[in-house]
Amino acid sequence: MRHPLAALTAGILLAATPLLRAAEEPRAALTRDPAATTPPQSQIERIVRAPLTVSGSIPIGVEADVYCSGYLGEMSEVFPGTIVSAEKEKNQTFFMLGDIVYLDIGTQDGVQAGMEFTVVRPQQPVNKWGSVSEVVGRLYQTPSRVRVICAQERAAIAEISYSCMDTQVGDSVTSFEPVPVPLVRRTQLVTMCDVPNGKVTGHIVETRDRVTPVGTNSVVFLDLGEADGLNPGDFLTVYHPSGRAEGVRTILGEASILTTRSRTSVAIITRMTDTMGVGDSVELK
């Protein structure tokens, strides 16, 4: 015969077994095999890995790059008006944002209140690369923009509404034309092993403010323009041909076009693998 105490103990254990199992189930859920909850490797990569390329369009510069860089134009450009005086001319020589200037054009020239003009200042001629006599054109600074407050028959009063640098009496003015900052999609950088693509080539013939050496975000002037098939937003490879190894070139970086004229353009350096400057070659991508 089974001992009464032993029978009582066995009964208690049998009754407690479901409770013990219920208490252990949540713990089992917390200690589940990690492999059962880990998503496949491809899902992890899609979640945490950054895209290899930029899918959307991005601006290649800022407003000041477009409006403050100037341009490479014809040798003797004619402008419709000139800053002939200023409100504070007796006290200062240079004028900045908010200052009042006086123009020598008025209502007889079609000038009305609210009209805007770009201020232009001719600078030095720029030679073709490798020539001491042939010129690409003349460099023109664009120090500011003015907005006409009121106009009389032969004169106009204007406020400097946008300033890149000092404005001076004697600076010329021309009609303002809005220019958007180009939106582009990044392209693969050309490598030293890539052969020339056969597209148009040219040179960096001048740099903004004659900065040297040139680096990323520097503005440069090229001897290529609309007549050569260039448009704002186009990319060009900047390179230096090898002096002895035929066909070999050193890749210096990449530039993108900000603005174009007939035979010249303004570009910004978007990537740099080595320093570059006036005389280095460019190839349209």
C-alpha cells in the first residue's frame, strides 16, 4: 500500500504542473531563437544601407554663384545706362545693399518704377589658352543689382537690392534677367582608365577673382559655350594630358555649367581629385 504522505505529494505536483508550464511560456517567448526574428539579409540591406547614387535632382550651386560670378563676354559690350551719382556720394566711394544710386536713363528710355537692372563692371581681356595675342573675350564683374524707385525723363533713382561686392559710380547697368540655379543628377566620375569620349573639349581660361589653385566649389570660366553644344547643368571632366604618354590623361575632377553665352560659359567645380587651374582641359561628358 502507498504511503499517504507520498500520495499527497504526488497529487500536489500533478496539480501544479499546468501552472508551472504557464509560467514558463512567457519566458520561452522572451528567449526565442534570435534567428527566428531576424529578417533576411536582403531586407536588412534595404533598411540600413544608403543608396549608392543620388536619385533626385540637386542644385549645383547657390544663387550667389549665378549672380555674383560675372561672365566672359565680348570685348566691347554696350550697356543702356550708367550709375552717374549716388545719394551719399560726398561721404563714401563704395555703395552696398540699401544704398541709393542715380542712373542716367529715365522714362524716355522706357525706365519705370520697379524695374531691375544688373550692375556690370568691365575687367581685363582673357586670352585663349596657349596664345599671347588671341583673346576669348573680356571678363565682366556683376557686383550688384538695383531696383528703380522712381524715374524722371532723363534719370532714375534706384536702390541697391542685391549686393555681391561694392558698387561704384561709373559702373554700367543692363536689364536684369532671372537665372535659376541648375538642377542636375550626379554622374559617375571618369577614371584614368577611361578613354576620351570624342565630345567637345576646351580649357579653363580664367578663375573667379583669379583664385589659384582651384578646388571644389570654385567658379571658373571656360572657352566653350552654346555654340559648342553646352547648356546649364552639363558636366565636364577636368583633366591634364600627359606630356609623354600618348593618350594618357590625369583626371583632376569634374565641373558643371552654371551659365552659358555664345562661345563661353561659367562653371563650378563639383568634384576635385587633384588641384586644377587655368590651362587645364575639360571634356563634355
